[in-house]
Amino acid sequence: MNIKDMQEKIINLKKENDICILAHSYQRREITEIADYTGDSYALAKLAVKSSGKTVIMCGVRFMAETVKILSPDKKVILANPSAGCPMAEQMDKELICQMKEYKDGYAVVAYINTTSNLKTICDVCVTSSSALKIVSAMPQKDILFIPDINLGTYIKNQIPDKNIKLVHGGCPTHARVTVKEVNKAKQAHPDALLLVHPECVPEVAAMADYIGSTSGIMDYAKKSSAREFIIGTENSIVEHLQLDCPEKRFYPLSKDLICHNMKATTLSDVLLSCEGQGGEEIIMDEEERLAAKKCIDKMIEYGG
Ligand code: 13P
Ligand code: SF4
């Protein structure tokens, strides 16, 4: 079977079996082409709530499928490739954060949405990379413990100096590996290009950018900008998506290493097998954990609007 045949089979199975397919924007093109929705993890979870599909297949990493389940408990949520996990979401130790909460009495724990549902149960407010600034600014608490991304946390801390933000060491291994040397090399190769960087990159790299923002922020900026050339400082799939969406502009990867292997773990065959009920993993969540994890997402909605 070739890719086109496989895509057709998936499209038919979606209709027959009332399936909604969600694809994070870092997924391969052949997957985003057959998805009902493409976007960031929170946007996808919100769209899943509205979708009529009884089954939701998440093409992304585990915490994203968990977020869908937290918001859509009555739907059958399937992670298309069970081995796809986000190292940043899984690197924080819940016991350690509980201890820090006790030690830093009165501090609000703000969790990037890239955390497990289990860790979300002990967090006060959840944020996404696109909403973090707005939400942390709107929170009544001044003392904040920001987890798990030290780079996104540093960016927020620098933007909101009147808040007392404490950081915990953690982050995205894909974005954090980009170096200043690579930025200089890319700028030298493309002197007229604007540099757009995700705040998960180290502050020294972010400081060299013309624009710092979430994946959807970077995509919107590039599409609306009158500039014609861009160096993209986020996962390399975005270079391909933007190039196909804006053929009159030119997009270059900031680094050849900006590839998230977990995001790339999901294949079109995984999606087909999940649609056939022969693959993927259903997300089963204890109701107590779901409700506890949902609290910090509800707070994000309260502060973010
Ligand atoms: P956003 O899509 O929210 O920018 O997050 C980037 C990311 O690394 C997702 O795993
Ligand atoms: Fe996790 Fe980074 Fe991959 Fe996103 S890009 S899933 S934060 S490892």
C-alpha cells in the first residue's frame, strides 16, 4: 500500500467509525494531511471537546493525549504510538515538587502544559507557551514556582520582573540543544532572514531572535510578516509546513538537530492501525486523578479567558 492509499483508507475509517484525528503541528506532513485538526496541545484538546467524534486519536506525545482525556472524559482517547512520550513532561519528580511546595509555603506552582496528568494534580495553574505571559501576569500570587521548563520560565521571569518566579531545572532536549554558534552560522548563511525562536530554547539563543513565541505564534508571525526569508528556531517540521503554506517565502532550519524523535515516532501506519482498532493505546485515567489534574487547567481558563 502506498501513502495515498493508506490516507484514503484512514479517511474512510474515520467516517465509518466516528473518529476524530488530532495532530500536533510537529507531526509528519502525511499525518497532518489526514487530521481533522492540527495545532498545539491545548488548542487540540479544546477542539476535541467540541468534536462529534466518539473516538479521538492523538498523533503527538502522551501528555497531549492525557490532556484530551482530562477535558473529554466520555470520549475514547487513543495515543496513536504508545512509545511517544515527551522527555520534558516526564522528567519532573512529583515527590520533589511536593517537598518544594512545602518548603516554599505560599508559592503557586505553575506548570507548563507539557507535564504528566499525575504531576498536574499537585499544580495550581497550567500554562501553554502561547498563554504563559498572559496567565502569569493575571495571577494574583506574586510568588511562583515555575515547572518544568527553565528556559520558558526564564523568558517569563524576564518579561514580568515584578513577580518572584523561582525555576526548577528541566526543559526540552530538542529546543535546548540549539547553540549560539548555530545561530551565528545560520545568520551568516541567510543574512536577510528574520530569526524566529521558541522560548524553550536557551536564553542566549532567544536573545538573538527577531521574534520569540510559541509554535503557533511563530507560524502566524511568518505568515503575516512582509519579510521573505525566515530562520525557524523550533522543530523542523514547522519549516516544511511553512514552506508548503507560503511558497513565495523561504524558510530555513536554525539547526539540523531541531528534530523531536518522540514527535516523529508516530507513523501513518500507527494511525491506520489505531483507526482499525488494532494499534495505539487507550488512555485510561482514574476519575480522582482526572478531576485533580483538571483544576489547574480550569485555573488557566479563568486567568487566560
Ligand atoms: P507549543 O506547540 O505549545 O509551542 O509547544 C511546543 C512543544 O514543544 C510541544 O511539545
Ligand atoms: Fe517534548 Fe520538546 Fe518534543 Fe515538545 S519538542 S514533545 S517539549 S521533547
